[in-house]
Amino acid sequence: MSWIEEFHKLVFPLNREGLDIEAGFNLKNKNIPKSLYKYRSFDEDGRSLKNLEEDTVWIADPLTFNDPYDCHHYINYESLLDVFAKDLPDGLRKLLTPIMHDSLIKRSKGVISEFQKAGDKIKDGIRLCSFSERVDSTLMWAHYSYNHQGFCIEYDVTRPEVHQLTSRFMFPVVYSDDVFDATELMKLVKSKRFNNLYLNLAALYKASDWSYEKEWRLVFANGVMETPRPWGMPKPTAVFCGSHISKANEEKIKEVCCQREIPLFKMEHDRHMYRMNPTKL
């Protein structure tokens, strides 16, 4: 069992009887990287530069992300109907032949619609911000820093002075070929045994295609953050300019870093290998 699987077992069990939060977070704290990186492009409203100046990040609605499967989940409605059929009187339940069962499913659009609405609330209740373990990913510089023209901020969320919720709600992403299955969640969600932390898992599963990102996410689930908003972060430990950043934007970054005494680097492309190297400015 990987440490992430063990962490999920301790903090995100479906049944709260298996919950051991402190053991889970102690395990995560032993494995969280010292440095996490936030890739930024220069947006028209100047938000990315303002975030650097004010030590904030933007906690976003996942609907705005480039992955259509972000925070997506699967629900087996037939399995749910089986659960509810168990509440029927014995005689009536025994009369449900496979053909009649299929008919029940086809005629249960109203019930399924309610399930779908409840499932949609899982995604609607999530706000998050993405980080990476890597500062040297050519793909990420291309995708998230506007073709290497932006910058990347390094944070150390392991320091004692870091806001407790920032480090506590920072979770590693799991990469899988299967969509997060929320069927068991729907069966137990109204029970007193249900662990509402389980809902975080919908935000922590991504397709294996994204595994190169080595992503961590600052996640707020269960509707605790109603709208997207800034969130306080520790002072950056370093800033990295993209290899194709314009001179004007490089000067803007340099001015902020000089005023705030933040080490500044610029990424350069190795001439002999497919890799990027930071050079001190």
C-alpha cells in the first residue's frame, strides 16, 4: 500500500468509524514536498502579479479548468436502485424478475434525476487551487505559463508559520484510468456514519494522462467556500521567470522580488538534453 492509499484510508474513509485524522495528517506531513510550485501567466487584470505582491492564490471553481473531467464522478444508478429495492416488502421484492427490474429502472427517471442533482452538488461544492512538485516541466510551462512567457512561484508549506488550513487542506492528486466512483457515497450520504471528508476525493482523482504534472491541490469541499476568492499563502521562497518572458514583464517581476527580497531565477533550455535549468537573476 502506498502512503497516499494509507492516507486516504485514514482521512477519507466512507464510514466515519474508520476515521483517524491526526494519524493521516501526520503521515501526509512526512511525505509532502518541501517545495510546491504555482505556474502563472500574465492576465489582463493583473491578478497574477497582484497574487505575488500580496501572497495570495486564487481558489477557483473547477468548471473553469481545462480538464472537462475535473472533479468528475461516476454513479451507478442501477446499484442505488437495488439498495432502495431492499426496503420493499419481501413479497414484492421477490416478484421483481430481471425483466421487471429493467422496467423499474427505465421508469425511475424521477428518482435518477434526484440522484443526479445530488451528485452535481458534489462538484458545485468544491473550490480549489492547483500546485506542482515540478518547476522544470516543459509541458507545464507551455500550458500554464502561456508558452513559457509567464512565471512560477515556489512555496514552502511545511514551515511552522504557514497557515494551518493551507497545509492541512493540501492534498496529492491520484492518477487513474477510472473515474472516481461516488456510488457508495450516495448510498450512505444521509447516514450518521457518513464521513463528509470523503467528498474531497472527487477533487483528487485525475486521468493518468495528467500524471506528468505531479499535482497537489488546496481543496475546499462541502460548500465551505461558496464563491471563488483569494487565499493567503506564505511568502514565496523563490520566483522563476519563463524562458520566453518579455523584458517588460521580467522587469515587473524583478521589481516585486527586489522589494520583497525574494530570490529570482530564469528558466533556460539545456542545449544538450530535453530539460530546463534555473539561472539566478
